[in-house]
Amino acid sequence: MGAFNLVMRGVSTLIGLLMVAMGGIWMLQGLNIAFLHGFMAGDPHWAVYGAILAAVGICQVIWSNRRLRG
């Protein structure tokens, strides 16, 4: 069971990191800072959604590294 927990912790952490990265991109687009092409550019709603997604991703990383240890 130790190997399974180690793999699942890695997968869960990777998902959390991807959520943080995607949230950052959404925030940059929503604030009209980067990635200026597309429907999200300049729409402040996407900055809020990105911040929420990034926060959930950070919580996912913290939770997965605490929860699956041992």
C-alpha cells in the first residue's frame, strides 16, 4: 500500500499544481496583463475565478501531502 499512496500523493499534488497554474493564467487574462487573445481577456470575472481556482489548487497540494502521508 505504500507505493500506491506515494503515487496517489504525486498525482494529487500534480493536479493541484496544474490548478494553480491554470488559475494564474485566468487571473492574468482577466486583468488584461497577458494572453490577451480570447473571450477571457479584460473580463474581471475571470480574475476572480482564477484566484478561486488557484486557492483551491494550493489547498489540494497541502491536503494531499498531509492526508496521504504514511
